[in-house]
Amino acid sequence: MDKFINSLQTYFRGVKTEWGKISWPERRQVITETVFVIVIVFVFTVSIYLMDIIFKGLFGLLK
């Protein structure tokens, strides 16, 4: 049991050490990249929706 507790303590000490090495992005960078992702998702969603409408119309002509 002592070995298990020592292993846990060692693990969490390592986590604490590595946590201090993280370089967090600036707030402006996070906001910019978030907006970029939202715009890209919106563009792809609209593109797929328009392709769906076009293909639905084309397949309707085949009937």
C-alpha cells in the first residue's frame, strides 16, 4: 500500500512540475482562433447545405 501511495505522490509531483512549464496562449490569440474556427464551420455547413439542395434538385429531374 505504501508503494502505491508513494507512486501517486511521485506522479502528482511530476504533474505539478510539468503544469508550470505550459505556455498558455494570449487571450487575443484564443479569441481570434475561436472566431476563425466558427467561420470555417459556418462556411462548410452552408456549402454542404447548398450541395444538398443542388443534388436533391438534380436527382428530382431524373425521376
